[in-house]
Amino acid sequence: MAQIKHIAIRTADPEKTAAFYQEAFGLKKVGLGRNGIYLSDGHINLAILKGGGKLGIEHLGFQVEDVDGALDKVNRLGGKSLTERVNVTPTDASNPQSYYEIKCLGPDEQIIDVSGSGWVGTD
């Protein structure tokens, strides 16, 4: 079964928003990228991304055991793959974990990331 392991939100002030989630809910900072700050509760990665367009929840990510099978289902059920495999390496040298994701659109054009390896800070 797929697991939700990644949620991304857009905000005008990533530092302020990240501080809010760290203070209010005890999330830990697990990475810093060119587009934002990455927090985690140890199970789910929360990306706080710099504005640009609509603010709020931007996309979510599913970790799956069978990436090709999941992509086939997405396409068969009315979604579509937007990208090929995209390798992501955090710029924080103290956290060298890299991972990959494939961006897709759901049937209502919501953005979905699909990964077989998960995101930084997730188990």
C-alpha cells in the first residue's frame, strides 16, 4: 500500500512558516533547499516552499513499493505523468540523502509526487 510521506505548502515567508510548525508541533528541520525548508515529524516530510502562485497546499507525495505499477495506475485512472525520474539532492551538506520523485497530475489536475525511496526525514 502507498503511504503519504510528503506534503508541500507554499507561503510568502518560508522562515516564519517553518518556525511556526517547529514551535507549534515540534517538527524538526531536516533540510534546506533552493526552493524551501524541509521539516519532519519522523514519518512525513513537510516542504515549506517560497510563494509564487497560489499559497497553501501545493502537492503531496506518495511512497510506493512499485513505482512503475503506481504510474501505470495513475495513467489508467485518468491522471498522467508529467516528468521522468527527477533526482533530488538536498544542498545541506550535513544531510547527504538523495532521493527521486516523479511528478504526476491527478484526475482533477492536483500535483502528486511518486517515489520509491521517500523523502528526507521520513522512515
